[in-house]
Amino acid sequence: MSGLVIFKAGSFNTQSVMPKMASYKGPWMKQLGRRVAMGLGAIALALLWVLLSALPAQAAVDTVNYNNASLANANFADADLRGKAFVAAEMRGANFSGADLTNAMLTKAVLLDANLEGANLTGALVDRVFLV
């Protein structure tokens, strides 16, 4: 029974069982904590700035809505289509040669055999479009 220690209820003391550990926290530990807190604060502010300054892609308010329209073989040659929405529009064989499609939305559009020669697509949202 030399290795067996029996404790009475309520008499267990961790300081008597475990040796006292060094708990020195110098000034470098405080500086590290401040730097970590400042870094996390900077990351939080940057994330907040990105989330609040991001603008979703939107068609112009005064736009003609071509969403889900059937525009097969339509002639938009040299047309001013800035900011117009062509979401899920069927435009097989359409002629957009020389058209200004700046900031237009062409999401899920079907442009099979369409002519886009010389069209300005600056800032246009062209996503999941069939062009072949």
C-alpha cells in the first residue's frame, strides 16, 4: 500500500499534488497580445469595408427589360444597349455588331450564331452564356 493515496471528500488540494508552475508574463507578452488584438481589429475593419462598399450588378433603372425574351435573329447593330438586361434571353443569330453593351447583364443568355463583332462589352456581366 505504499503507492496508494486516499483523499477524504473535500480535502483534495491541487497545489499539494501538482508542482507550482512558473507563471512569469513579461512585457513582451502584453505587447504580443496588443499586436494580435490590433491585427484582428484591422482585419475586421477591412472585412467590414469590403462588405459595405461592394455593389451588386444591377441593370439601369430606366432599362428596357429583355429578360426571358425571345430575340432570335434580332438586329441590335450599332444600338445603345448600355445597362440593359438580357437575363436568360434567347438570342440565336442576333446581330450585335458595333452595339454598346457597356454594363449590360447577359446572364444565362443564349447567343448561338450571334454576331458580336465590334460590340463594346466593357463592364458587362457575361455569366453562363452559350456562345458556340
